[in-house]
Amino acid sequence: MTGFFENVGKLVTEKSKQAVNKASDLTELASIKNEVSSLEKEIRNNYEWIGRRYYEVDGNDPHELFKKQCDDITSMQERIVELGRLAESIKKRSASSESQEEAEASGVAKDGAWFESQQNNDFS
């Protein structure tokens, strides 16, 4: 019976060591994966930085290889400006409309003059 418990003890010890080694390997693999991911992100950031700087420096007269993308960027930037102006005009129109509605609701005519309705003077 003592041999049985010794064998079970050895088996448990061996399996425990294997589990610890497996956990250690998984931790190391996760660490490697995280480092690779960080390095890939940094590479993407550097590519983006290079592209931005190229466009800023040579975007008006790009190399033939980059002409379409530079022209596309310029067109999209111009469209963004147009859309911004349109949005501002809509905001102003909306604000003006709201002000007019509030003025009319409070008894101020469109020209800003105050008027009193005969219907509201029932207290006289």
C-alpha cells in the first residue's frame, strides 16, 4: 500500500509540474503576443506619420505613385470644409427659427414689437 501512495504522490507531483510549466508557457506566449501587437501598432503609427509628412511636404506636387491618394485627400478635405459650412448654416437657420418661435410664443411679433391680444385682456 505504501508503494501505491508513493506512486500516486509522484504522479500528482509530476502533473503539478506539468501544469506549472504549461501555465508558464502560456504566460510567456501572452507576453510575446502583447509585445508583437505593440510593435505592429508602432509600425502603423510610423507609417501614418510618414504618410502625413509626405502629404504635408509634397501633397501639392506628389510623385506619380502617390498622386491619386494625395488628390483624394485634398478633395476629401475640401468636402469636409464644405460640409462644415453647410452644418453651420443649418445651425444658424435652426437657431433663428427657434428664436422666432419663442418670440411668437411670448407675444413678440416678428418685427420684435410687443403686441397684446384682445383675447388676453379678458380681465378688464
